[in-house]
Amino acid sequence: MATGRARAHGAIALAALCALVLFTATALWTQWARQDLDWVQATLSLYLHGPWGLALRSAYCVLAVAIMLLAWSLHAASRSPRRSAAAPLLFWMAACGLMGVAIGDSWLPTHAPLLAPLVHGLAANTAFLCVSVAMLLQSWYLRADPRWSRWAGAAWGWAWLCFVLLWLHVLWRGPPRGAGQKLVIAAVVLWLLAVAVQAWRQSRPPAPR
């Protein structure tokens, strides 16, 4: 039974890893393909419209599913005494915010142009704030898990870096908005990728001696 659960968590981690790679590849492709936008100044949300916009909106939803899967798997497989539902719930709220951005930007600008900016801002802020706090909580939980203790310190430090970068982006208006936002997104995705890889490795059976 334990082996079956480990395989299930391994499959979830691998699926989340593939989804994160797909999102990263799509986001990078749109930066190269959209020559009409300055990648330094334009935030990633501006790429949701126009050429390749549908692909990026789809990638947002794929990223949201990856976050949901990874959050559930980490919670279900946790051996940490600090384990609670707070981190997965925050991750799921962040994922809902991402899907809100993707779905809202699909039709709201045309059918409800006055409502679109409000929905986009609320969904995007929910995604950023919830995922940054969830990363801190999840890293704190992992530090008490014996299987993660050697790696969780780095995850904890990286989560704090993401949190600081987010608030610098919000409060410091000096740097280019596009580059600053994409730096925050890249840092968050890198944390998720590293956690997914580690979760997948832990699900694999030990090598025979």
C-alpha cells in the first residue's frame, strides 16, 4: 500500500514537473515571438492578448493545475509535525487566481471592458500573495519532515527571496515593471520546479545495494 502511495505521489510530482516545464517553455517562446512588445517593459499579462495569447493563457491554466497537484501531494505525503491544511489551501487560492487571470483575460476585455481591469488585478494579486505565503509555510513544514530536512533549508531561503522580490516589485517603482514581474515569476517557478523534482526523487524506490 505504501509503495502504491509512493508511486501515486511520484506520478503527481512528475505531472507537475512536466506542467511547469510546459509553462516555462511557453512563456519564453512568447517573449521571443512577440516582437511588438518590449520584454523589459511589458508585464507577462500583456502577452495574454494578441498572437500566442491563447497558448499563454492555456499555459497559465496548466501552471495552476501543477500548483494544485503539487500542493495536494506535498500535504498528503508529509510526515512533518507542522503539517496543516493552510499551505495547500493557499496554493489552491493562488492557482484559482492564475486561472482567473487567464480566463478573465480571454473574454472580459471585449464583453465587460470596465470590469476586466478589476478582475485581472484582484486575480493577479491573489495569485502572487497566496503563492508567496504558501511557499513560506510549506518550506517551514518541510524543515520538520525528516525526509526533507537536508533540502528544506534551501527551499526556506528561496521562499523568503521570492517574498522579498514580490514586495520590492510592488513597492519599488524604479525598475522596469516587466522585468521585475518576470523575475518574481521566474523565482516562484524555480522553487516549484525544485520541489517537484525533489518530491519525484523521494517517491522512487531506493537503489538495491
